[in-house]
Amino acid sequence: DMQKVMSWLNGGAAEDRDYEWDGGETSWGLAVSGQMEELLEGLCRMSALGISDFLDRRFDAVRNGRDLSFNTLSLGAAIYTSQLDLVQRRPVQLFLIVVASFLFLSCGQAKTAYEASKGFAFRPFQHYRLETILTRDGSERSAISGPGLSGFGVLGLSKCMPECDPSGLDSEYQPTISTYGRSIVASYTERVGMTGWFVKMGATEGSQGQDPAFFNVWATNGPLVLDNVTCASEDGEGRWWEEAGVHTQVWCGATWFKVGASSWSYTEDAGDVGGPEPTFWDFVQMPVALPTERGQDGFQSFVLEPSWYEFHLFFVMADIFAGSALAGEAIVGFLSRVLPHRHRNCLPLPNHVLFGFLSLSASSVMLQALVLAVHRVYAMAIFSFLNASNIFLLTTAISLKNSVTSKPLFLIFSWCYAILEMVRMATLSYYWFHNPFAKQSVQGHAVLTFCVISTVLRFVGIKSSGRILRHNRSRYDSLWDELCSTDKGKESVEKLDRAVESMISRDFNGPCRQYNRLRAAAARSSSEAEDASNGGAPIHPLFQSLGLFTIPGAMDTTSRVRSCNQLFCQAAIANLLLIDRLKEWAEL
């Protein structure tokens, strides 16, 4: 009857019997109290029911990762604990699902932006201008006498120069070229869209030093007032990398919109594709090395549409893997609480799911960085490499989650991530815009704020705990000194020390080990067993005949205590013995 069993386990055994636990002596003369009698009978009943090993079975399930329900830490404990596993908690699962949804949404936006970029990059313009800001020989802005090019124009849907277009799609892309100061202007009879642009190097040999190393491409539909004096006077001053965030410019009586530069990266925002403001393209201040050939071989095309691998490996595949990592961890954590035990063993561990998918995400980004470096697209290669490094940091943190340490790993890796993210963005900003504060990392600032607040709270908590421990230590020291001030107290401490040493192996090069007492049957000599049987507590005659009794003060180094149930039984019995002893001490 399970109801009777539950009643007995809840302490209702005495109500179901006609007598009370009054204690007494065993058949071989061992005195036991009433509480001890109840405990021993209860342990025997648990063994008969087959539930006496529940602690060992639970501990094995926890140790093998099949049972994660032991973790009842609060969310705030993340800044203190060294063994963090909060995926079983509903708020954490909800947070992971929300973040995964955000990543999947970003992936969809990036895919939409990529598809939109296959057409014209911006709305049609009539005039396009390439402005040389830095030359190959190091001249900047006002020190530059001319654009350093013999030809310039925009590319249509064929992505070919007009004279090389075999399809004839871009027959209207025949510009009128004019040069004003360090700018070269391509004017068309009507407004045309662009997918990129092309440049032709200088016509004369020896002009390589005047080739553009960094330039901006502008476009306008406004009426122009073109003359060398007015236009050259509006070229501006300053270093070549300044005004990186400027997207509009007034030049020769018209407002121009930036539609290109010598180098660029991408964003996940499609924005107003076809509009005047660059949203999908993030133009950066990085020089390029144009061809040194002159004549027909001296040309280069710049196509704004990214290749498949250049975009998808970072902006699409990495987000898919990262979102799958978070969503998969949340789903596994949820199922491990609701599924029956026989089905939970088939589930992977949540941290294994997170580690696997994040590794795929980092590998995807690193592969993109390597491919871009091979194709000499260094701006995006550096950006991807630093992002992959941050993701690999997260995988390292996950792999060390169950390591033996007393350090708060979650807080430590949060600090590492925040610092590396800030350094990453500062490095990219300096490399792209020559200003470490040109771009800011929102996630870096958010994690850094969390780390600062958590560290302050942790410091206050540890200081408060330290004061409590020092107070308790002073009280303990005073009681210890009082105990050791008498001969009887010293004798009791020495007796307790001998008892502990007989059961505990103190290997200072390893952890403390507890061993069982040496059985008489395993004694090295018969005299040891005989001495044990002649003194101490009474021994049942059957146990004595079979040698199934232990030798006081002797330790069996081949029999280590490994059972939690054994420790539980020993602690329950020792608890009753200690209570009786305390009562005796209180009566003195």
C-alpha cells in the first residue's frame, strides 16, 4: 500500500503501531534509545522496499549529467558561483528564446538586404563624381593637383564598362567626362542607376604616384555650376580620413550624396535601398592599391553587390547557428524538466548543444575572414576575424563550465567579453576611420555596465560575509581556548582527533579521503581481531563467528567510503548519539 509507505516515510510509523519506541537492549546486550530503535527499523524498511539507495542513484544521475534539477540557484547567484547552470529556470529559457528570435530576425533582415542589393544600389542620378583625397605618393587634399585618372563612370546592371558590355543593357551609360581640381565628373544625358563604378588609370607612364589611394564617390541631380576656380576652392582642408561620417556635401552649387568610397563593409539593415543615404554599405576610410599599369590594362571595377560567401557566411549563417545554439539550449533545458526520466537520457546536455552550434557559428565567421583575406578584402576580413575571436571566447567559457575552480567563471568571462568587444570596436574604428571612438558597440557597453554593477555588488556582498565570518571566528576561538584550558577538554579533543585519524586519510598532496573501519576478517593478525572482540561494544555472536565486525581505530585503506546512502545512515545515527551526549553534558 503506497499510502501507508508514504505515511511511514513522513513519520507516521508510530501512529500505525500499538506501541511506542521505548528503546532497550538488543539480544546481545547493546543498549539503544527509542529514537535509535525507530531509526534502525526505518532504515531496514527502506532497504526492504528497495529505496535505500536513492541518494546514490540520484548522485550518479547528477554526476553523469542525466539529472540537472538539483540546480536551484537564483539568477543573482551568477556573479558568485563557479558552477553555473541556470538553463533549467523558466526566466532563463524565455530570455534565450527572445535572444534567439532576435538573431533569427536579424538573419531575415540581412537576407532581405542582400536580395535588395542585387539591383541598383541607389536611386538614379545624373551626375557622378569621384573625389581623390589621398594619392599613392602620400599627397592629401589641397596638395593634390588632379584626380589622377583618365576615365571614370558608373556600372549598370551588366556590371561592365559600356564599351565592354556584350549584352547592350547599358547602352545609355555613355558619360561626358570633365575634370575640376582633384575631382573627375561623369555626367549622363538622363538619370541612371548604379551597381558600382570603374576607373581608368592615368594615360602617361610615370604617373603612378598620382593614382588615387583613397577616394569618395558622390552623386547629384542638381544643376551644376562648373568652373575650375569655384570647384577647386570648395575641395576643403584637413587630413584625408576626416569627415568620415559625412554623407552629403555641397560642391559646385549642388548638393552631393555619398554613394561610394575606396573601401566598405556591410550592415544587416536594408534601410532605404535605392535612397541617397548609404545604409546597407558602410563606407570606411581605408586606402586601396589600384593597378600600376597604364593604357588599356590600367582599369579597375568596383561592384557594390557582395558575393554570396562574402555576405552569407557572416551575416546569415553565423546568426542562424548562434540562434540555434540559444534556442536549442532552451528547448533541451525545458524538455529535461518535463519528459519522463527514461526519455531524458536520450537528450544531449544543454551546454553541449550550446557549444556545438556556437562552434559552427565561429567557424563560419572565421571561414569568411580567411576567404576575404585571400581575396584581399582586408577591411571585412579584420572585422570578421575579431568577431570570430569573441565567439570562440564564449565557446571556451562553455567548455570550462564544469571545471574545478573557486572563481566566478560567468563574471570573469563577462569581463573578458566586454573588454575584448570594446577593444575590437576601438581597433576597427581606428583602422577604418582613424578614430577609436568613431563606432560604438552597444552590446559591449551593455555587458560592461552589467559587469561593473555585478562586481560592485559582489564586492559588497563578500565584504559583508567577511565581517560575519570574522565575528564567528572570534567566537569560535574564544570557545576553543576555553575548551583547551582544562585537562578534561584537552583529553576530549585528543580522543576526537584519534577517532578522526582512524577513519580519514590525510594526504596533503590530494583530497581528504574517508575509509571504512578494518573488518576482523581482513585483519593482518588474529590477535588484532581477538583484541577487538574482547573490548568495546557488544558484538552479535553470529557477526563474531563470521568475522563481520570492525576493529576500533583501524582503517581499511582498500575500502573507501563511496556511498552517499552510507554517509546518510552514519550521519543519522551519529546525530542521535551526539544528541544523547549533549544531554549528558548539559546535566553536568
